[in-house]
Amino acid sequence: MPYKLSYVGGYFDGKWQDAEYVKTLASLPSKEELVGKFLYMVKYPLQGFVTVNSNLISGFVRVLDQIKEKKS
């Protein structure tokens, strides 16, 4: 016969916390996952900015090259 276990509560920071608090705490993502998500959120807009600027510069160079070819 299988036994069914359930949270009653637990000690956190020296205080007794109820089962709901322990379940909420257990469902939080790990520190590594939170750091990874934060770094992605910081990197994504910067990467987009760099990509846009790179495309602007390369497009400008192509236009200058076409103007040079047209004049020669």
C-alpha cells in the first residue's frame, strides 16, 4: 500500500512556515536559471542594436561602392 506524503511546513530563517510557503519556495527557479534569464534579457536588446548598426554601416558601404562603380 503506497503512502501519501504531504507538506506540513518547515523552518526557514529560523521561523516556522506553513506548507503553502514551503511549496512556493520549492517552486522558485534556481539561482543559475535566474541569472541566465537576466543575462539573456540584458543581451538581447544589445545584440539587436549591434545588428542594426552593423547592417546600416554595411549598407552605407555598399551604396558608396555602387556610386564609385557608377562614376568609373
